[in-house]
Amino acid sequence: MQTSNLFGKTYFIRTFGCQMNMHDSERVSGLLDSCGCLEVAQPEDADIVIFMTCCVREAADTRLYGQCSSCKSLPPAPSGKRVIAVGGCIAQRDGAGLLTNLDNVDVIFGTHSITHVAELIDRAFAEGSSQVLCEESDPCAATSMPWHRAESYRAWVPIMTGCNNFCSYCIVPYVRGREKSRQFEEIVDEVTGLVRMGVREITLLGQNVNSYGRDLFGEPRFAELLRAVGDTGVERIFFTSSHPKDLLPQTIDAMAEVPAVMPQLHLAVQSGSSRILKLMNRRYTREQYLDLIDRVRDRIPDIALSTDIIVGFPGETEEDFEQTLSLAEQVGYAQAFTFIYSKRAGTPAAEIDDPTPRDVILERFNRLVKVIEDSAYAFNQHDLNAVVPALVEGTSKKDPSILLGKSPKNQTVHAPIPQGVSIEDLVGKIVDVKVDRARTWYLSGTVIGSSR
Ligand code: SAM
Ligand code: SF4
Ligand code: F3S
């Protein structure tokens, strides 16, 4: 691999989209670091500017054009030449086609080509011509690349890539390919290594983690993976995302029985109307989803449930939407990511006509947000006066004297930094916080226990 032109170069990386992209960025950074590059915080200080792109909704898609154009007005690069690279899902979707509209882009690399990013950038420096690589190759190969982790105490661990579900609105299966699971032992070994390095919290990543192993073993083995990862000694395990149709009883048992698996579950519902769920190709009904929630709560009564919901799927009626509202009220989510439907060319839903006016969709969206805010507020009230162990991540953006941590239910926790302690000493530690205020999006209180 030729990378001699990279030694001593500075790079800036901006990431859009989901945790998969965030993790891919950690691998790209790791690779560039291993070639002697240095990460910088501003694009103007960088010889290499990288955008890791997302196209799940139109808003994410269009942002790339503004970002790339703004690079034209940057001062000259420290080394005299600046290389602009575009990776991630837009790069995978559009390939060389991106060069038509983005004339200052030097490198385009797809989601399956990140192992080659250093060579491509090196060649762009040497030859000055555009380099494009968006081939199908082993999508799990990136997991053997060097890894630049922003935090020493927690890590994302991809367990599979791609998605086989083809929900009718979603572009992801087209840009990330089919499901491919990493080897079971490789994942467990990786977590074991991370624990030895001091990692306390891991998040297992995949578009549908419940079907982990189907391609390797003929049946999903996510429950076994949870148990094996629990045996590594890692203190906190989260995972995302779970598709409701694949959440097996043995997985719910593992969640209830493995102490390190945190009482939190992200289970995207998308709609509360069985009619819309069918059009979305989600392969479960409202009743089946609610039944699943009951089964999860039977085993883990205080679980924090979060979800994704789309408002304005083509043809969604007021009656369909009210079914979504009532489902959200019934479940009582601790958190929800709410989206307005965005037409994605090439997906089946893009072919469905929608007569619903935009202002009606916006008004429904706001009604849903209100229901979610109320349920998040109600959920947090359960922890008022409780003592919550918070893994400290840093300080509040608004007030540097307030520490910010995460509870086992993934709630944000705020508390004044105790006298005589510096935040640097607390980051990555778990502190006990006595909660005296429970708001919609955070708990706050006082540190009462020493850190560990
Ligand atoms: N695989 C995950 C799952 O099914 O839970 C979801 C991954 S996707 C990156 C995150 C969320 O984006 C989806 O759950 C869905 O709510 C939303 N989404 C996907 N396509 C969308 C579209 N065309 N318009 C609006 N929201 C969309
Ligand atoms: Fe998209 Fe559906 Fe796959 Fe999630 S499960 S990534 S929403 S196709
Ligand atoms: Fe976006 Fe690609 Fe993730 S489209 S949401 S970055 S898989």
C-alpha cells in the first residue's frame, strides 16, 4: 500500500448519519493516524478534508453540497495542497456521478471501500486526478483496520453490516448492501481486548442486530452473543437497532439475565397503524408490536423503551396517524426519534402518490412530538429521589461546572462537579447521583457517592 505522501499531513473529518458512519469514521481516522497523519479540529487547518455522508433523508443528502462548496473559500492548506474526500452512503449511492456537481472533490470512496481510503488519498496527492472506489468488497474488512477511538471508556462494536429488510421507504439496504455478520469469536475477542484497555461500556451495532448470525449459522444467534459478551466483564452493554419482527424470546431472556445488558431497548415502530406498517413492509402489526412490548416488560419491568417513528408516509390518513399517537401513549416511550417522511428515489414508497398537504403533516408531527415529550417526562419522574449511577462523559455544554453522565437507562444525568475534583478525573468514572429534578430530557441532582 503506497501512502508515503500522507506522512505529516493534517486531516479533518466530519460525519453525518448513524452510528455506523460514526464508527466507520473512527476506522478511517485510525488508518490515517497509522500513516503518520494528524487530526485537526477545523477544516482550514487540514490538508485532507473528509465528509462521511448520509442519505437516509433529503436534508442529510443536500448538506453535502453546501459543505463541499464551502471548502472552496478556505485559506490554502498547510501543506499547500488540500484533498477533499467524500465517503459514506452518498458516495456509495452516487459514485463518480458526484463529480458532476462537486467539481472540487478529489476522492470518492464507498461504504465497502474504506480499507482503501489511505491509498486513494495518497494517489490524489501524487497524481492530482480524482480517485473513485465504490466496489463491493468484504464489508466486514474494515473491522480489521486500525481504530481511533475518541473515548477510552466506551466503544461502538459493529457486529454486522447491511440490511435485508427493505422497508419500503428506506435507502439503507441499497447503500449498505445485504446483512453480513462478523465472526462470533472475533466480536467476543474484540470486546475482551477493549475491556483490558479500560472500556466500560460498549454498544453493539447493526441495522438489525436481532438477526445477527443468520448468514453464518442459518439462524440468529444474538442471544448467545449477548451472553458471551456479558461474560467478558464489560460493565455496560447497549445495542442498536432491533427490528421488532426478529426480537426472539431467547434475546429477551438474555437481556433480563445478563447483568451487564442495560435496561434499555430501542425498538423502532415507525407507525402505529397496521395498514401503514404493511405498506412500509415492516412485517409486523400494531398488535404484534404491542404484544412484544408486553413480553419485554414482563421480564424487565423498568426498561427504558425508545423508538423511531415516521410521520407522513405516503397516504397516511388522520386515522392512521391517530393510531400512531395512541400507540405512543400506550407504550410510554422514554425517548423517540421522530422523522417526517422523506422521499428516497429508488425505494418502493417513492412510487406512491401522496395527496396529504405539507402543513397537515407538520401539524401531525408536532402533535406526536408533544406526546413523546409527555411520555419522556413521565418516564423520568420514576427516578425522582432515586440514586442513579452515571457514567461521566464530560460537562454540560451550557455550564462547565455541571458534569454530564449517562444512566443505565441511557438518560442524561446532570450534577455539579464535586468541590476539589476536576472533570478530567471524573470522565469515564461512574458516580452515584441522588436525583432531585426529573425533566423531559434529563435528570439532575447531587453526586453522593465516590467515583469508581
Ligand atoms: N435499521 C434501523 C431500524 O429499522 O430500526 C433504522 C435505521 S435508519 C438509519 C434510522 C431511521 O430513519 C429509521 O428507523 C426510520 O425511522 C428513519 N428513516 C429511514 N428512511 C426514512 C425516510 N425515507 N424518511 C424518513 N425517515 C426515514
Ligand atoms: Fe432501513 Fe428497515 Fe433496514 Fe432499518 S430495517 S435499515 S429502516 S430497511
Ligand atoms: Fe445514513 Fe447510511 Fe446510516 S444512509 S443513517 S449513514 S447507514
